Amino acid sequence: MTTVLDPTSESRAEQRELVIRPESLDGLTIGLLDISKPRGDVFLDRIEERLTSMGASVNRYMKPTFAKPAPVDLRHEIATSCDAVIEALAD
């Protein structure tokens, strides 16, 4: 069994099912979310290079500020446009 810790401020633990991973990234659209911390874009630039070399399409997104959750419209856009998301954290 694998335990994944959720860094959000949940008041109680949530039980979530793991999503089945695709066998390949070829043809998938991956969203890269920059949370607006310094050098997060540098990390995501390298990830984008790797993903595109594996056949994935990449959409880039940026939160207005790292201090607050992503706006609802941004989350909706990512959820409806991408097959998976990678978020750049810093510190």
C-alpha cells in the first residue's frame, strides 16, 4: 500500500482512489502549472522538454500568486483541457 500525503489544509483525511496511469504519454495533453514562485518556470521548462520528447502536448498555466489557490476559472480550464497536470512547487 502506498500512502500519499496531501499538502492542502484539509481538516480531515480524505480517502481517494488512484487514477489508472496511461501506458504512454504519446498523444496526451499535459498541463504544467506554475504557482508563481521564483524559478518554478525553469523547472517546468525542463519538464516540458522531456514531455514533448515523449510525444505529449503541453499547455502552460500560471497562478496569479502562490499565496492563494488557483482561481476557479483557471482550475476549470486545466481540468477540461488536460489529461494530467504537473504543478511546479518551490522552496
